[in-house]
Amino acid sequence: MQEIVSTIKRDYIFNLAKQGKRVDNRAMDQYRKISVETDWAKTAEGSALAKIGETQVLAGVKLQKGMPYADKPNSGVLMVNSELSPIASPTFETGPPKEDAIELARVVDRGIRESKMVDVDQLGITPEEEVWIVFVDLHVLNYDGNLIDTAALAAVSALCKVTPPEDEAWTLKEFPITQKPITVTVAKIGDKLMIDPNLEEESVMDARLSIATIEDGSICAIQKGGVEPLTLDEIHSAYDLVKAKSKELREYVK
């Protein structure tokens, strides 16, 4: 019975997509309701709770002193980790991070790192000995599709709200933010493209393209998911959607 229902649902979503329609009556280029609450976790240097539809991700930023990487002895370190709790979805399991959690952290990390959002070169303390390490922890509180955009929005918002620690080793006037990368995910179902896929749409999509851009529209990171290929025309169309919708999401990053 479960497989029959799943097949019926899949066909229903595909047939809607062919008509340019969606299961929740949104337009193909329309996000669900978005909200961002900053300063959510008082024990962190920066934090933000981002919601896109029913998907919720809490990002917390901590600054600690530690060793630099050998190839960058004078630069700080940025690390992004994610936790997919069973409380957020019955499909998530307890234990060490699984592939989905690792992928989520890497995609969010890449957008922040490649945009050079945080100027880690300013985060050295003692050359070759001690630097500031920026930990960004992502906690998925509820999962209803499009974790990537929600987690990236939470992470960027939290980094923008970092209050430097009261420590004599901190010599900067403020936390060194240079860019605000925004990630937008485009899903492909059949021959149709849509943004912000919900959980039902994710379960049947053929491919996914997540693109992080900075304010001038330049791409700083891109990641493809799903088994089906994307044509060059589809990639161009997806980028056009990303450029338009990233402006919308950027309004939520203060």
C-alpha cells in the first residue's frame, strides 16, 4: 500500500509540475514564508534561527583560540558542523554524522568560505602558534524540505551578528565580515524548474542545483544533487532564478 500511495503521489506532483503548478499552490519561483530571528542563543557569540516554511535551522557561532593550519600559519580557521536530530525528522538517526549531515555542512561552508565572508587573515593571534577558530554549528530543528537554503541563511545571519569575545587577545574593533553570501536552491522535476522545494517535492525531484552568490550576483559556490543531468539552458535558467531570489533572501540578513 505504501508503494502504491507513493507512486500516486509522485505522478500527481509530476503532473502538476508539467502544468507549472505545485502541491502547495505556490508559483514556481516563490519561496514559502521566511523568517530570521537573531541573538537567539545567549551563550553563543552569534546566533540565528532561520525558518523557510516549516523547515527550521538554528545556527550558533563560537570563537575559540587554537592552532592554525600549517599552510596558513597566520590565519584564523573556519569550521562548519551540522546536526540532524531525530526530533527534526523520523528519517534522521542518532549517532555520528551521516552523509546528509556532512553534505549540508560542506555546502554551507563552501558558500561562506569561497565568498571570503569572514576575513580569516585578520584572525591571527601569535604567528604559527595561536589563532581564532570560528565554529559555526547548525542544528536542524524541523525538516520539511530545502535544508540547504535554510541552514545557509541561518549561518550567514549568525555570523553577521557576532559580538567579539571579551578577551585581551581580541584586538579588532569588530568581527571581520566582508561579504554576505546567499544560497538559493533550484529543483528540477521533469522539465520544470522551481525554487525552495518542500519535502514532497524533494522526494520526487530529478536534480537540484544550489548556488551561492554575493551581492553583485557573482557565483562563489555551486553544488548539484540528484541523479539526472541538467542541460546548459537549464543551468542558465536556474542562475537567473537564483539572481532574482537571492535579492529577496538578502533582505533577511541584517
